[in-house]
Amino acid sequence: MPVRLVQENGETISLDATSIDIVVERQISNFGIPFFDAKKLGIDLNQAAVAIEIQGVFADDTGQEETSSAVAFFDFYQPQQLFTPKPDSGGGGGMTGGLMPSAFNTQGAMGVSAIGGTGLGSGGGFSSGFGGGFGGGLGGHPTSSGDLGNRILQHWSKRYIDLPVGYWVEKATLLDNPVKTGLQLWLKPENIVGNPNTSVETWNDASGNGRHATQSTAGLRPFHRIASTGGLAEVVFNGSDRLDIPYSAFLNSEEFSIFVIARNFSTGVKPILKSATGGYSLSFDQGNTRVVAGWDESGVADTQASSAGSSRSFSTQLICYTMDDTNANSEADTVKIYSRGEEVGSKTSGVDYTPAGSGVLYLGHDTSTSLDGAIQEVLIYNRAVTTDERNQIEGYLARKYGMHLKEGKYEGLARYSYDNKHIRVAFDKELVGSVKEPHGFLNQRRKTNMTIGSISAGATVLPVTGGDPREWFELTENNRPMRIVFKESDSAANYRKTSGGQEYFGEVTAITSSQITINLSQGNATHATGDQVWIEPFSYGDASGLNGNDLFPVVIIPVKNADTYEANALPEKAVGPEFPSHQNGATRDSGGGLTRTDEYISYLFSKAITSDYITLGKAVNAAGNLTLDKAFTTSIGQSSSGHNSRVTVTQSHETSLGLLADTINTNLGVGQAPVIEGFSGGKSGKKVKSGGDKTQDIIGILANSNNFLNFQPSNRIAKVIDVASGFVQDTIYNTPEAQGDYIRGIQIPYNSLATRGKSNLDSEVAQRNFFLTTEGNTSDKLSSINSVHASRLFSHTAEGHFKNGISGIITDFNVHREAEMKAYDFSLKFIAADIIL
């Protein structure tokens, strides 16, 4: 039968057990047993200890490796919030100031002050809560779930949780041209043959087609050096050099796309590349600060220049030149030139390009002149790439060479650059969700479905068509100003500006079902009939980290209605969400009738990060999908409290990267943060290994006990005791202190009919793991109450339950192999323990 040993970092080791014995051992004394580097078992040896003895075989695996999706857990259950940090407060240790207690810690069950909580003066506890600060003793009982306080969200505004996106994490390890279809020539700095500060005889083609750029004449060879910026190599031409690329029909097709990273050092018209006999060419015209695309029309040369100012001397340029047969008449008829992602020149008639039928392709040369400048990368395709493909290629080049692309002209960098691996999910206590964005929204400019009707210049009362303003703006409930900007069309490069060239916005002051009234931030406004209405992001201040963009998306979850905070209310009176109607009178989503703040926050969080209406600026999977529902899936279950506040988040993109270590970040303070167990399980699901490999793995892990990096509390009593140190269930799991490979648990699955149906993963029978616990009532220890499916990851107690495995430690391991056998026999002894010291 299969048995799994569980490591600190969430990885598991599968064992093929031939027999399992679970025995009770009684010791005669109470002392710690040293284990390797002075690690000890934290069990009371005067009491019975449960030992699990396993015999089995390590055999060779067959089959293929599979990937799986990483999973994380967020428990928003709030009784762990004994202490809420008060911003900008000092002091502590029993004196006034420092940490501010939640309301349930200052108000007793009958409204009598408990004078409790860290940071207030010392005093005796009354009924609920703890006695005064660190200076007092424990008073009464630990706070119960019935005392959930009414200040839970008072300091949640501008607090956030950063979630890694599996696809972005995986892509961030790569920096490669993302478009290979039709790529006929690819010269990049990594493929320059020879060392820097030497002449270049060969520049190898990275496309795989073997069309290398060479120069056999020593006196014509350009120079190889490291560029002054970026640390990448470049090929420098001094006005008399060149490289030659042999003729290929694939480099002389009817349609083509050319991408170049190059610099020019002098005035005049200087060639970047040119077909030796007709064909096409691309040159700098630095005297006019532009580039010139050239082509042959049956022996007659024709050109198209970019706009003046689109090329600057000594500055690294990203140039794209496309030739496209838009009417499929076998004669290319459209030329376009792009500089740093912006279209800067085009010709759509009288082109009639004729490809060359022979001759080399010169690099840094035409038939009479050579480049005085440098080339770093050249890509040539035998087709006209699509707009999306151009965005991706330019994104690759811009990221590689650290270039800034034209504002408002380009989105490709966001879709390709994966330097940022996170989505920031933040909470705003001043906002409620709208009909169109009920659970959250991207805090960046976003398009609505509304178009301005007939207006005069500078109008502030705007009739709209296509949508209902009341579905977008919650003026009655929101405590932040809502603003809009205007765009002429989807193809427009920028948003509307005043006649003086200043960008402006309109603050929404009133709405009806078909009209928006605004106050303008600038005079001489230029919005007009037919403009699109875009929502302006909320400004939280430059230092907040909440002002998002395509490269760094920020999702805001409005939680104003998540509790009914009243400063002097009793705790039980003030807890729970309220659901005022939307601005248009529609009923607000109550999550099926949720009545607890923590459950409602869990619901909003779950819905926001899986919404299909939030569209990001870069793909979240290989299919190119941009919506959040393609990045994560979620489910909500009960935490150890019995309340539905535990959110399981699964990465939709299956990855082979393993544990996404140290990647969930938050600025929620002590006592505010949900219990988080970071993403794990995203790994090769089945390691194809030999029996010997498995033996070495487990021996290495057991011998390497230094990898047990930090004690993780595994029962609630330990956490309550830990209040004295100021921490209560606020451990952020899978931080660097929880990434060792030390064995900390075991999962022994079995089939049962007694609990069938208690998990949505059950089929004909219920699959469960054996579990042991010293906590709870007797009824909580029966196997009939185990509702956790055996496939679930082993978890810390704080993550929500005790029922998916046994915590403990391996005390004995032996392996035997006879020479003629192909398998390894092993025996293993595992001792159940609540705490490992």
C-alpha cells in the first residue's frame, strides 16, 4: 500500500509498504531524546507513545513524469487577531501606546472593561480577554470565537497580499525570443564568435538555418566589444566594414518583417542592412533624425522614411520594418516602420515590392557606403508578423536591452516581460463593489461600456449610451472620489487632453441611468461626442504600492461593507457584513447569506482572484488568456474554528518548478494576517527513479537534519502559550524558515464507507489518512468525523485541521539489498509527536 512521508517544504516521499504496524509504547521516564543535531522529540515519555513501524520495498519506477498545480491556503478566521498594530504608535510592554487591542479584548462579555491586551496598562482580566499587556498575567479564558471584535478592518485599508502566478514564475526564468515561426535569420550578441575586443569573422545565425554572417577579408571585418550600457556585446562598424550573409530565397520573400537593435554614430545616410542586388534595405538618416526603409520595384528603387525625430544619434534604436501583401495579389503593397513600438512611417499604395533573385545580404553596408555605428541584434521573418507577435518580439528586445517604449503606443512589454511574478491583492475599507465589478477591480485605467452622446465642447453633463453609469459608480456608499477620463477610440494612442496639452479627468458628482455629471480638473477640455469613458484608478500615494499597471497588476477588494464597525459597540453586536443595495437598486451579492466578517472576506477574496471580468495586461497561461479565472481556482472550506473562512487557492498553470518558495508577501501586521501556507505541490508529480535513487534520497534527508530550519507550532495550545511572545497564528508558512526537507509527518491512506460523501472528492469509497490528535473532545477523535480526502496536502495544524496525516519524526531507518535483487528492502519507525523541538 502507498505511504507518504511529508517534508517541511511540502514535498512528499512515496513508500511502497508491504506491512504497517501501529503500536503503543510506554516509556518509564520523561526526558528529551537527542536526535542528530540535538533535535529532540517533544513528547511526554511518561505517557503512551504511538509508534508506526513500516516494512516495504524501494523498486524501480516506470512511466513518465507529470506536472501538477501548486496549492496554497489562506485562513481568514479572525479570533487569532488578539492584537491589532496601531500605525505610528510607540511604547509597549504594558504601558499605554504600542499595540492596540481589538475591541473584543477591551470590552468584556458584559461591557465591563477588561483593560486587556498588549500596549494598555496592566490590570486584571475580567471574563474574556487577557490581563494587561506583558506586564500582567493571563486573565480569564482565552478569547473565544464568540468574541470576534468589531475593529477587524479598521487598519486593513492599503494592506495587501502578493500572489505569485505560476506561469509568470516559470516564464521569468527565460529570456528568449517568443516568436519563432517564420524566423529565417537571427543574429544576437550571444552568438558572436570570438572574444570581445577582437575583429569579427563570423556571427552565427541563431535561427537554426545556418545563415551565418561572415567576412573572409581581414581588413573588412567589424569589431566585437561590450556595449557601454546593458553589458551585452555589439558589433561595431567603422565606416568601411561589413558582414555578408549568403543569398537565400527565404531571406527574399514577398512578405517580410525585420527587427533591428542598432546605433548610429554619425550624420548622413548610413546602411544597417541591404540586399546586394535590389531587394530591400534599412538605413539611418541621422541628419533628419529618422530611418529609411527601401525596396526594389522591378529595378526602380523606392523608399519610405520614418517621421523626423524617430531616430537619435548614439541612442540604441529598436526598429521594425514590415512588408505586407494586404490584398493577396502577389505584390506586396504595404510598408510600415516602427520605432520603439510606435508606428512612425507607412506607405500603402504604389509599393509593388520585387524580391531579389540573387546576391548576398550586406550587414552594415550597401554597395558604396558602410555604417558608422553598432548592431546588436537582427531578426528577419519571411512573413508579416501579426500585431500581437510584433508586440511580443519588441517586448523581448525591449526587456533584453532595457529600453523604454513609447507611452500609450505599446502593450507588448506587459504581455511578454515577466520580471514581476505577482498579482497584488489589496483591501480598501472605503469602497464597496459595483454591479460591473462586484468583488474587486484592477486599480489602473480600465474601459467601461459607456460612450458619450451628443455634447458641446467642455460639457460637464454627459449623456451616455451603451451602459448604465449606476452599474459602475457607487456614489452613495463609497468614501473615495470616482474619476473618469476620455478616449477617442480603441486605436487612439492617448487619452484626451486640454487645448493646452494637459491631461485631465472628470470627478463624478452625480449619475442617472443615462447621464454622468462631472467636475473637470482642467479647463479647455476637449472630450467630444463618441468618446469612450474610462475609469481613472484610485490614487493611494506613491509609497503605497497600490498604483498598478500592466506590468504590476493590483487588484483592489472593496471591504467597506464587510463589517459594521461602531466605536462603542459590543463586539458581538458589531460583527458581520451588511449588504446595502447597489446604486441602481440591484441586490448586492451576500455570498448566500454570509453573516460573519471573516467568512465574507474569504468569499470576496476567492471571487476576486478568480473573476472573469478582471483582464490583465499579460497572459497567465500558454494559451494567451488574460483573465484572472484562468490564473487561479479556489474553494472555501471550514477552518479549525468550524467557520467557512479557509480558502484553498490552486495555480491553474501546472508547473515543474516545485515549491514557489518565499513568494507570498504581505504587509498585514501581527494579528491581522490570515494564516497562510504558501504554494507547494507544483512539481513533477511522479519522479521516475530507481530504487537506489529513492534509497539515497531518504538517507540523505534523514542525515541532513540541519535542513530542519525552524520550529513550526503544530497545536493550538502551543499557539495560545505563544501569545506571550506576541504572535498568535500569524506564522506565514513557507518563508525561508519553513523550506527544509526534514521529515515532519506521515500520511497513511485507507478506504472507508463510514465517511463517504463528506468530501467532494469521494467516489465509490472515501479515501482518508490516519490521524492522531491530543486535542478536542473524544468525539473529535473518531475516524467517522474525518472529512479530509487522502489526496490533500499534509498541513500544519494552524492551516485548518488535524485530519490529513500524523505529525512526528523518524527514529529508525534500515535498508537491505542482496546483490542479485533489483529492489531494496527497508524498515522504518515513525513516532507520533505533537511538537518537534
